[in-house]
Amino acid sequence: MEERKSSLKRVFINNIDSYSSKYISKFLSECVVGAHSEDEEEEESVDTNINKEKAFEIVGTVSEEPQENRDYVLEQYYQLKREELLPKLLDCNVIVYNITQHQDQVDEAFWAVATLHNELDNFTGPKMFILVSTVMTWACRKPIDPEDEEKPFTDEDFRRRRPHANFRAHNDLEKRVVQLGKTNKHMFSTYVVVSGMQYGMGEQIFHYFFKTSWEGLKAEVPVFGDGTNIVPTIHINDLASVIQNVIEHRPSPYYLLAVDYSSHTMEEIVQAISNELGPGIIKKIPLEEAYLIREITVMEIDYMTVNLRMESAHLKELLSISWQCEKGLVENIGQVVQEYRQYRGLQPIRICVMGPPAVGKSTLSKIICNHYKLHHVKLKPTITQTLDKLKETVNKDPSVETNSTADAQELLNSLTESMEQNEGFLEEHLLLKVMRDKLMTKPCQNQGFVLDGFPKTYDQVKELYENDEEEEDETVSNKILPEFVFVLDASDLFLKERVINLPETEVEKNSYEPELFLKRLSRYRHRNSEDSTVSDFYDEFNITTLNLEITSKDEPSCLHLLEKIIETVGPSRNYSPTIEEMEEEEWKKMEEKQRSEAQRKEEEEKREAEEARERAARWEEWSRSVEQLRREEEDLLEAETAQMRSYLMEHVMPTLSQGLLACCSAQPQDPVHFLAEYLMNNNPLNWTKLPDSLDAGPVGWVRAVLAVGVGGPPPVREPVLHPFPAGDGRRSGRRARGLGPRRLSSGGRRAVARERARAPPVPGWGREYKNIPDPPELPSGGGPWVSRPLPRTYASVVRGGVGVRVPPPSDMPSRGVRERPASRPLVEPSAPRYRWEPATDLRAWELSQRERVRGSALFRRVFLVVGERGNRLRERRDERIHRDIMQLLVHGGLRDNS
């Protein structure tokens, strides 16, 4: 047990999550003790049942936090400080620092080898330090013999190497490692293993060419530069084998070249990759364009431009390497491509979709292709593409006659002749050849395909996949045989209804005319009722078959079918989106979002502009309507008031004007009494005295003027408008709720007192009124009467609110108005005091209706103003009287134009 434990070596490898360190770690972890001993074959032949013990246990650092389980690694160190990393290094027997990929590891390797050398006295046993460097430290080395440029460099020429400008630090580290290893070779031995360009497994330096060829998105695989430079290479497993031999054999040379025995140019390598994976065509492009490709780093570009012919002498002489690709990449391209597909998980997905016509095979096939990034293979498009490709090959260069051109011409003639003889259809053997060639193309072999509606019969499927002819490649059927078969089905009624609802263009495109469709459907049902069907053939090969019933053409139904298919097929076996593709997708989403946002704003602006135009149009229309209505009202008022205006101008205004002029000329002490006397003496009806119910005084004069305004004296029984004794109208104290005028002058108060003295006694003065008979109708008519408050501008001749009776129109506002039946008093005896409040639109109503009583209302306002300002008129005389009356006349619209 102790012997076994002592034989196990602990190996430290930096950045075990990088490409080269990862596969070196995997290789060493699988090595067993004595695998390279001379008696290996004899031991295996003697006893193969003995459990072989592992030779190495692997520990190392990682550049990113571990997320996957690495069974080949015993311990992983993430973001350790150097003082924490040193004990880990001291616990190891072998320290391997790989600086072929990451520039930042050069400084750490400098520190590690120097620190270990300083701790030499504290070693518990011998230790080995292996530096895995790169051939770029030889990149500027001139040929050994200028006359013989094909003479290769060997390990012994390392002292005359010249590094590339970007790899001088690597060269200095190599020298430092060699120097420190000479101090005590027994306790601390150092080796420098210079690796060629690494390939194999998942690829790293050549990955861009593998991916470009595998995807098939470019018709030509690019070669950067002229491609004539010779690139030293080595398979990653062969490099790991070299390191294993160095650990186990401890060779005396401390500087080793790890390259295979090939001398291929960059052009030859890319051409081999393109032939195996891609279109088989390469194109040389300027080296500068390589710097524009994000998937290629500057270090990888430097690797691709190196031109070195190298040969390792020590690997043959001192080490026993079990080569995996000794002759290089080009000779082993098939094996390398298989490794690439396997380690990248790029296995093709082959699917076949079958079903009756119009069931939705093509729609479902397109959905599957978009999800898994597969190629849609359909019969008619495949035939068309084949004919176009053959014509292009034949017409490409007629002067150059090659075997491929002759074969293409022969096949084109056969296809054309067959289609002419069979009314556009191909013969069975030609049809199968075209479909087989399509399935064998590189894109279908790389990503996979979805075979849509073919083959249709048992004989076709058998002849398509089975090799009756003796061919060199016996696995053709395995390469094109589907892994999954999805059989769609639906009722005949559903299919007929779907065809009926299809657009005419789809019907013509898919030959779904009623007669043709029914014949095709009948043939399909008949083929599937035979003893041997296409599904039976797939069952014989144990191919997964899934029957899907189509019952609806809605989108949710398709998504449900896709979920079943994804569950059956599994995850995608294609490349995950790259950073560039994800950024491009994000840009597309952002642009789409910005475009939709701009479209939304544009639509909103259009809507707002349209609304603004509609508002402007409505406003203009409303303005025109209002203007037209105003003109109509003015015309109506003009027509209605023409008679009244002529009456006033003929019977009232001459007398009134003469009276005012006489008053201005005489300048009496009491202009009101003078004007009243003048009107009475010169009235057109020749009154000699006032009625008995009216005595001299301001109220009596007003009544006289009213009589003049309506065309005659009031009847004897016309009740006197009794003032309401509500005080002087100030809004304070007990009368805060009342509405009164300004305080009257002394003349006004005396007039009120005289009126009260002459008025007949009324019970409950100020609180009750006797029943007042209805007054006679005015000349303009009006129907029932209502009581409304006198506007404040001319209601201040008496205290409190005084009701003035006017005939209401049909649109009279109801606020502040009390209707009074003919049999009820104007104001009920028990009615509490309340404030007369005109309606909000009373003024508008008054303007539209005042022409009915314009004459009487006009003079009522004139003499109320005169009575209110009686005492003041005595002092201001002519000018003030003339101004007030003229303003009132102008306001009433009765100004004489003359």
C-alpha cells in the first residue's frame, strides 16, 4: 500500500479550465503507473485482470468560478493570493505552467519558479517544474542555411532563437526557467517544452476555420494572407503525452520541441478543413481583415502568420511517444473532425415528417428547422436546386473540361430528358439519386435535416436508405437514415375544409385543386393500408416514431405539437449564440423597440393633429353658427322692435326731447318737477291731471310716464306698488339676508314718506299684502305673470325688493322665480322674508325678451334714475342730466341717429 501511495504523483497545472490545460489534465488523470515501461506488453499479456493504479492526481487553478464538475481534477483553486498558492505548490511533486494561451500567466510563472527556487532548502523531496511555452519564441529566427530554406530547426538550435515582438516575455521566462534548473537538478529540475500550434478535441487556434466550414454560411472559407507559411503543429493529446514522458523519464535535455512530423502550410490546413466540413473552396483575403473578426484574438492571428519548419530530434531518441497524429493535421483530418464534432456536441439531427396532403407537414417542418437550425429538404425545391447547381457547374468554365464537369453534364442531360418524357416528373431512380445526393451534402451532414413528405412508398424508402450497389463507403445509409420520424394525420373532412379555406395562390402552388387533391388523398390512404408501409420500414430499424393527430389549425395547436417534438428530440446540437450574435440580436430587439416607439409617437402625433384639426373645424363651425344665430337674433329683434321703435320715436321721443331741452334751458331748481309738469302739459293724449290714485310726487310722476309709455293712463283699480320697508339695504345685523339699495337721498326719503301717507292702509304693513287683482295684459301679450326681483341698477327708488310684473316667455329660467296662480296673492301673508336673487342667465333672457316691453321698461328706468338722484340733479344741472339720460338712451338702443 505504501509503495502504491509513493508512486502516485501530485501534479499542479495552472488554468485547468482553458483549452490546452484542460485536455492535458484529462490525459494525465487517465494515465496509469508503468504505462510506458518496456515490459508493458508482457505485463498486459500475463495478467489483464490486475487493477491498474493511476499515476497522477491533478490539482490546479481556474480562471472562473467552478460551475461544472471536473472528475479528472482533485482540487480546484479559484482566485488564490500568491501567499496562499505557495503552500499548494510545495505540496506537489510536479508543477506545470502553461503559457501558450494567456499572456497574464507569464508573470505568475515567473513568480512561481523563482519562489520555488528560493524554497529549495525546505523541499521534502525532489520537484519538477515544466514550462509549456510556444513556438512564437522562434518566430523571427532566420533560416539555418540561406541556400537551403527547407532545412528544419531542431531542439539544439534553441540558443539562437529570436522571439516574436509580442512574445519576448515568453522568451525571457524560458531563459529564467532553464537558468534556475541548473542550481540543483536533483531536487529542483526544470524543463521547457515548446509546443507547436495545438489542434484536436474541441479546437482552439483553428476553431474559426472549423466553425466557418461547419456552419456553411460562407461559400468560401477565408485564408488570411498568402497562406504559404509553414505552421508547426501538434495534437493536444500528443503534447500531453510529451509532458507525461518528461515527468516519468526525466530526460537530460531541458529544452524540448513538441511538434509533429508535418510541414503543412496554412493554405493546406484550411483547405483540408474546408474539404472535410465545408464547401471545399477557400479564398485568400488580406491579413488585416482578420483583425476585424471578433472571434479571433491577436495572439491567434500571430500564431497563424508564423513560418517555421521545425523537427524534434529528442522526441524520437529519448522519449517513447504513443503518437495520435504523428503525421499532422492534414493527414488525420477525418479523425480531428470527428473529435471536433464530439467535444463540441455538434451532432446532426435527422428528422422525417410524413402525413397526408394538406395536413401541415411543411409548416411543421419549417418550425422545427427554425428551432434546431436544420435544413428543410422538400422534393420539388430539391429538384429545382439540383438542376440550377448542375447548370452552374456546366457553364462555369466551358474551356476547362474536368471529370466533375463531365459528370454534371451527364446528370443534367438525364434529368432534363426524364422530365421532358414524363411531363415534368423524374423517373424513380433519378429521383432517389437527387434526394440521396441532397441528404449527403455537407450542410445536411453537419447540422442535420428535416425530410418533408418523402419517401412516399415502401419501395422508395427501402431503395433510398439501403445500399444495393457495392460502394466504398458502407455507412451511407447510416449517415442519411432519420433518427426521428413524425407521422401527422387528420380526418378527411378536416383536410377538405382546410383546402377549401386556403388562398387561391396556395392551392395552385401545392396542386390542391379539388380533383387532384382527392386523388392524392386517396393514394395516400391506400398506401398506408398495405401490408408494408413506410412506417413499418422505420420500425424495423428501431427508429423513434411519434404519431401526431392534427385537429386544429390554430397557432396554440402548433406550439403544443412543437413541445411534444422538442421533448422527443431533446436539446439542440448546434452552436450556442456567440457574443456577437447575442449583441446583434439585442440590437435588433432594440431597433424594433425604437421603431415601434417611433411609430407609436408618430401615430399619436397624427391623432393629436387630427384632433386639433377637428377641434378647429368644430370651433370654426360653432363660431359661424353663433355668428349666424346672433345675426338672426339681431334681425329678429330689429323686425320685432321696428313697430315699437317707430311708436316711441313718433309719440314719446319728441315730447321727451323737448322737455329735456326746456329743462336744460330753464335750469329750474327742481328739474324733476319741471320735467313732469312739462310732460303733463304737452302729453299727446291731452291729460289735464293725474288719476286720483296717483298724487304729485316722484312715484306719481313715474306712473304718469309709465302711462305715456304704454299708450294711456293706468286703470283706476291698478294697485300701487307698495314699497317693502326692509331698511336701507346694508348687509348687516337683522337685514343680512335682505337685498336693498344704496341709502336714499333726503328727497327720495320724503317721496317715499309721502307715498306711504297717501297709500291706503294695508294690514300687516311690510309683512302682508291684500289680494291684488290681475293687471290687464300688456300690448305685446304674455300669458301668466310671474314675480321677479327688480335689478339693482334701477330698483333703488324704494326700500327693499319691489316686484315688477312682466310676462314670462317659455324659456324663462326658474331660479329665483316664483309662479303665482291668478287666485293667489303676489306675496303670501305668512311668507318669510327672502332675498330676491335673479337667475344666472336672467340678463341673457332679458336681452332676448325686453323688446316686448321696451317702451315702458325704458321710461321706467329713465325716471327711476332721475328719482334716485333727485337732490343731486339740482346742483349738477344740465350737463349731468343730459349725460345720464343720453347714456341710458344709448344703452337701450334708442339713440337718435340724427
